[in-house]
Amino acid sequence: MTEGDIKERLSMLTWMIDRYDVLRVAISRRAAIVLSADAILVTATIFLFGQYHRSYLMGPDIISNSEQKMSLAFIAFSVATIACLCFSILSATSSIVNVWAKSSDMPGGATPQIYFFHARDTYEDFKNFESFQQTIQKSTDKDFLNHAEAELWRVIVATYVRHNELKRAIVYLYWAIFPFLTSLIIFSIMLMFPLIS
């Protein structure tokens, strides 16, 4: 491979790395939307449970058998809603932040140290400017190409992991909607009991 080929390939790899950076930003924006929806549902569930607490747990001591059963169902569906939302929040947060400390810890097999392209790997291995400067001055275009290839692999794996975490967060959010609506319906029926009886 000639020097011109190496520089051309390095330029292409740099463009691909930049492209995945744009994808990372897009995933982060979607995760922020999911987190906002999670926050709204958590607030609504807590508000609904507060209304239930005020109406029933601090209300009359004697409630009918059917009200007791509906109370248990309401509590179960409220807890299920909060549990799904907790998993959704964890997954959405994971889609924004890398969970591994160094590139060598990431999934997808052994990854070489990524100098110059990856801040954490570079800092962890050099720690001072003098050793960094000596290494970068001795590095050839081929070395930079190798580091760029390793960095491209890292961002591909990171994007894949983040995308899967975002999908998981959306699924948990969808699952949270059903028990929330069910608990809302149960609470509405419970509020109508005094009017019926």
C-alpha cells in the first residue's frame, strides 16, 4: 500500500468516524425524548397513587370486599408501571453513555489500544505530554491508519450497543403504558363506588 493509498484510506475512515458521531447524537436525542416520556409517566403514576392514598388509605377504615380487591389490583398495576419505567430510564441512560471504561473492555472481541482518536485510551497510557509527543512524532501514516481502523470499530460497536439500549428503553416505555392505563381505569371505577352504592 502506497503512502497516497494510506492517506486516502485514512481520510475515508475519518469521514466514517464523523458519520457515526452524528448517529450517536441522533440516538442521544431520541433517548432524551424517551426519558421525558418516562418522567411524565412517573409523575402521573405518583400523582394517581397520591390521590388513591388520600381517598382510600386515609379515608374510611371499612371498605367492601370488592374495593379491597380493586385496591390490590390498583397497587399491583402501579408498581408494574414504575418497574417498567425504571428499566426504561436505565436503558435510555445507557444508550447515551458508554458503559465500558476503556476500548479494551468493550464487547466484540479484543480491541487494540486506540491512541490519538480515543481520549481515554490515550490519556490512560501516556499521562503526560512528553511521552505523548514522542509517540505521536514517531508514529507513521500506517500507525495512524491502524488507530483509525480500531476507532471505527469502536464507534460501530458503541453505536450498535446504544441503538439496542434505546430500543429496549422504548419497549419498556410501551409496556409501562398498559399497566398505567389499567390502574387509571381501576381508580376511576373505585371513585364511582360511592355513587353506585
